[in-house]
Amino acid sequence: RRAEARALAAEDCRTADGVRIEVFANLGDAAEAAPAVAGGAEGCGLLRTEFLFLERQSAPTEDEQLAQYQAIADALDGRPLVVRTLDAGGDKPLPYLPMPQEENPALGLRGVRTGLHRPDLLLTQLRAICRVRSKGTVAVMLPMIASAAEIRQVRALLDIAASETGTSAPLLGVMIETPAAAVTADLLAPHIDFVSIGTNDLTQYALAMDRQNAHLAAQLDGLHSAVLRLIAQTAAGAAGTRWVGVCGGLASDPVAAPILIGLGVTELSAAPSMVAEIKAVARAVTLEDCRDLAAQALSLDSAEAVRALAEDRLAALL
Ligand code: PEP
Ligand code: MG
């Protein structure tokens, strides 16, 4: 089976009944891009751009950023590239980005809020993304969105970036990682081209459990019914956008993948090492299997029960 998965890794992913599921990779720097493609990634569903900004004394220039994004786009060779804008905040301090001391960094100036606090930094990044040349789709994705107003503010900056660089604006999407965004996905959808659910933060904020807290790690499971219901609501609200994706840890979990597909997710962006396995799972199931499993999962009251059910189903299919 492993050999078979490797052989099929390069091919597009469809469920057993022919539903297209795009399986992308999460990337953290340019060096990861070519190996991810070799491992079967059909694109990059989340480029974490923090690597460009950390461990330096000044912000990366537009040209420095462009060089890195272009290298990744080139390695992807026309496959989609989704660039997430800087997701820095109180927990990831940057010397050139002085931030107020915060008692609750996870609830403070982070994600898109940092970008709107320092629009000069955000505009530079948006200009660099606008200048990437690719045969395929290049898209901007905003972290930690909580309301449509934030999207409108970034959209205005993106229009400026595109006109200043003489380019057309790339696709614009948002991460769904606050419960606010999940339950209002239908209100956000008209402003954007796609969504991608960040299940790491969505789980943290839905359960009010710090994702860094070792004592809570066992309970921080994205298969918790509350998180599954938020995912279902997101998928229903954002259906019809270009991608209803997941880029959090749940997308790298073979047990979770059929449930996500059953809830309406059409794109999974996984850790590069998990892409081939996620594709193999998606190919083994039908949409009907997935919908049936998802419906049952939504009625269970613990992540353990959901996991046990999904493991049983998967064992029977694989
Ligand atoms: C997430 O929160 O699920 C996510 C993908 O973003 P990060 O892990 O970078 O916060
Ligand atoms: Mg996140």
C-alpha cells in the first residue's frame, strides 16, 4: 500500500466516486517547496511567511520577500501558491516591530491585527506578493480574521499594492481560526475568494485552551464536536468560494480527512510528509461515506468517540 501511495502521489486526487479534493502542502520556507512537490503536493495551501521576518534586526525588503516567494512559485511550477501574510504577535516578538506588552498575547495584536497596526509592513508584503510571476494562481491569505471590516481594510491596501506595482490583484482569502469567523463565514464569503480553516487556533479559541499548554494537549483535539460544528458552519457559509480548505493540523490527520471531506471541505493542506497518505485516504473513500461519517461525528459528544468511529470506518476501507 505504501508503494502504491508513492506511485500515485504525483497524480491529482479524487475520491473513489470522482470528487476532486486538492491536496496541498504547508510550507515554512523555500527549501521545502521542491521536496513537497516530489511528495505529491498539488500546490501550497499555506506558506507561513514568518521565516522571512524572524531572527533579524530589520524587516525584509520588498525585493527580499519577492525573491523568496518567486523561488517557491518557481518550484511549484504553476501549481497554486497561497501566501499567508505575516502572522506575528505578542508571542513571536520582532525587534523592529515594537509591540505593547500584553497579558494575553493570544487575544491581542496578532495575525491580521498586527498588519493593520503596521500597514507599512503589510503593504510591503502585499506588493511583493503582487509581483510574483507564475503560470498558476498566487493568492494572499489573511490570518486571524474576526470580521468583514478587517478584510475590507486589507482589500483597500491590496488594491493600492496592485496599482502601485502595475499588476492585477491576486486572489484574497482568509483563515478561519476564530469562532467569530467560523460562525459568520457566510458574511465573510462575499468579500473573499476562498477560506482555509486553521484548526490549531480554531480549536484553541473554541475550547478556550492554550495550544501551548502541555497539561491541556491531550484535550486539544480538533475532532471535538464544537470544532467539527464550527467547521460544518464554515463549509456551509463559504460553499461556492474557490476553496473551502483546511490548513491546520487536522488536514494532516488521516483519521480526520474523511470527516472534513464529509463536512464540505474541498482542499486539504497538510504537512509535506503527510501529503501522500492524505491523498491515499481521500482516494479510498466516497463522498457518501464521508458525509455519512461526518453526520455521525457531529452527533457524538467527545473527540475520543469521533476518533474511534473514524478509525473503525477507515480500517474497513483501507
Ligand atoms: C492554525 O492555526 O491552524 C494554522 C494553520 O496556523 P498556525 O498553526 O501557523 O497558527
Ligand atoms: Mg493559526
